[in-house]
Amino acid sequence: MKYLIANWKMNSIDIEEWQNRFNKTLKLIKKDIEIIVCPNYLDIIKCSQQAPNLIMAAQDVSIHDDGPFTGQISAYQLSRSSEQLKYCLVGHSEVRFKGDSNSIVKKKSQKLEGCNINSILCVGEDESILNKGEREKFLLNQLDSYFQDGLCPKFIAYEPIWAIGTGIPADKKNIDDALKIISIFLKEKKLKKIPLLYGGSVSSKNVEEIMSSDILSGCLVGNASLDGEEFARIAKKF
Ligand code: 13P
């Protein structure tokens, strides 16, 4: 099975137009591809009404269950928003920038698990860590602090911060090296096989090369997912 996830971030999407452009380009989705979109909180409900077959993921969740936390949304509230919402991102670098530590990422995942929402765990280093040769230590630290107490995400997405939003994805060697670090970690901890994804400037022009890695099960796409037609072109090349 392959997985293709659109992270729309805070971009405004006309869902009807997006769907029309997507459907016009990709008439039939192959049976072995699961397509998931991550709209903003408000659009989760709109997407459910306009696209009843779409599987969705939320982009973030609160660590709290209920109460005076202005602007936040709980896992329980997410679980009640739409039956089509199956997943939620945790640990995305753009959310880590706002202050989410590894322990907060883990707590968010625990809250999601309690509400039957699967986590998509994002990990990835910035350029200075890569240049200092500290990627392995950094990734293992992100993973180690997450995989305690039996917690298990549905996917792990390797998203190098230095490739996100630049238009230039990580090269194959960098992707393979990072995926190997993650796979060896999972094997050593005797954890079940978790599909590994890549995110960072994926487009229809580079997706074939990226997906040629045998340990990769899919992609998490930002900018190139905003246009339904371009996103469908990526899906066609899966
Ligand atoms: P881009 O595809 O825009 O680089 O974004 C990647 C990303 O952050 C997906 O979560």
C-alpha cells in the first residue's frame, strides 16, 4: 500500500475547484494508494460535506482534554468533527517551531490515541544539524522520546526542515540515509513495521525519483498539493 498525503497548512483552498481539478486529471485512483488530505480545522467539516469519500487528517491537536485553552482543539472534538477524519499530524516542524517539545508531541499522540485518531509522526533535522553531522543523533532522540509507553504512530514522515518549502527536495542519498536510521531504530526496538513517508518539496517533477526508494511508502506534500491538478499528477506517478 502507498500513501499520499496533502498538507494544505493554512492555505485557503476552494474544495470544489480542487476536487474538480483532481478528478479531471486522475480519473481512477489505483486500489493500492490511500489519499489523505489535511485541511485546516474549519475546512474539515466543509470537506466532509463536499467530498464524502475523502479521508482526512487534522494538522494539530491540543494536549488538553477540555477547558480554558483559547484557540485550541481537543482530540475528542476532532473525533466528533467528521467520520472521515482518521489521522492527525504530530511533530510537524512548523508546529515544533511554535514550541512543541518531544514530550508535547508524545502527549498529543496519546490524546489522539485515546480518541481513536491515528498519528502521523513527523521528524526531521534543520540544516545546521545536517551540516554538523548530527542528524542520526537528532532523529534518534526525536524517535526515542516518542516510542515509550507502547505509543505507536500510523506513519512516520521524514521531513528535513532544510527541504520544506524550498522547491528543492532532499536528494535520494539523504532520504535513504535518514530512512535507514528510522528503520534500524524500529527494528532494534522490535516495533512493528510502520510505513515511512518523505516530505519536503515533493512535486510531480521529482516524485518518481523520490518514490524509487524501496523503504518509502509514500509522501507528505505541501505546496504541490494546493492545486488539485498537480496533486493528481503526483498520484498518477505513484
Ligand atoms: P512542501 O511540500 O511545501 O515543501 O511542504 C512539505 C511539508 O511540510 C508537508 O508537511
